[in-house]
Amino acid sequence: MVRRYLERAALGVTVAASPGAAVRALAGRAFDVFVIDLMMPGLEVRALRRALTSAVPVVFLLERQTARPHGLNSPPSARRWLIRPFSPRELVEAVTELLPSAPVSAAPDAAAGHDARQVAVAGHPVTLTRTEQCLLAALAAHPGRVLTRQRLIAALGSDRGKAPGPRAVDVYVSQLRVKLGSDAIRTIRGVGYILDHAPGPIVDRD
């Protein structure tokens, strides 16, 4: 069930069907985020503690009325806890918030006369504002992967020095769709957006 929720959000999923496989995957750290069901029969918390490090982001699944095992909540920034029953939206948001962010290139210095960028769409140049370019760069860094509004707000805030509101992100996405095509950016209802069709490279406007 968890796998289906995540795959519907365009996330690649590998399932570890046994406690041993889960611990080995943690130790190998070949994945961006781990989702661990603490109710998995035979799973030893002590083995999890040995495999976990501060660099391993994890979403833990737990039953209601079950205490959180000691020693699994550090650092808090790399841990999320979901208590059953939870919604598909809650699961996808918890996972995507822990995904590593690709760096977004800063826009050129406005003082140098470069306030906009261009992309090629079907061979034709399209001019983007600085905000639109930043938003597109964030989406293009993860093609085919859903990005929550919170992550897009963080990307825009990092570039502009001031984070916009969630509604502003929706407006900027609408503007991009007008310029790139209505099917370029897909909405995952209640979660965020996916860039389905990447445009051509971004270039400075002459």
C-alpha cells in the first residue's frame, strides 16, 4: 500500500520485504529517503540504531497508541513520524520534504542588465522572469518527481531572499504553463507539481 501511494506521486520505490533487508539497505545508503514500518515483524530497534546516521533521512510508520522507540529521533530534521491511519497526501509530503534538494542556480545580477532568461520551447525562444526561471530550475532539477509547494517556496525564498506564499506559487506555475505549454507541469492534487516535459536549456537574454 505504501509503495502504491509513493509510485502514484512519480517516486521510484524499492521494497525491503524483511527486517534484515531493511537494515542492510540503511547501511548501504543507496537511497534518498527510507520509509520504515516499525511494526514489521522481527524488526529490532537496536539494529536500526546501529545502521542509522544523521545523514540518513527516514519516515517512520507507527501504530496509534504505540510509543516511539528511544534513540530514533536524532536529528529531528532528518526524521518524520506518521501514525496510522494516515492519508496518502501525508505520506508523500513527509517523503518529499526529506528528499535532497538540488542546487538552484542563482539568477544573473540585475545590475548587469540581465533581469530575465530565455528557454527554448519547440525550438522557439520564450522569455522568463527571474521568479519563473528560479521556479522552473527547481522543477527541472527533479524531472518526473513531485515537488511540494513547501520545497518550491524554499527554492524561491533562497533566490529572492523572501519566501512567497503558497498561493503565489500556484500563480507562478500558471504563468509558466502559459509560456511552456499546459501539459509541461502536472499538478499532484493536494501535494505539489511535477515537470513532465523539460524545455530547452536556459540562456541569458541578449
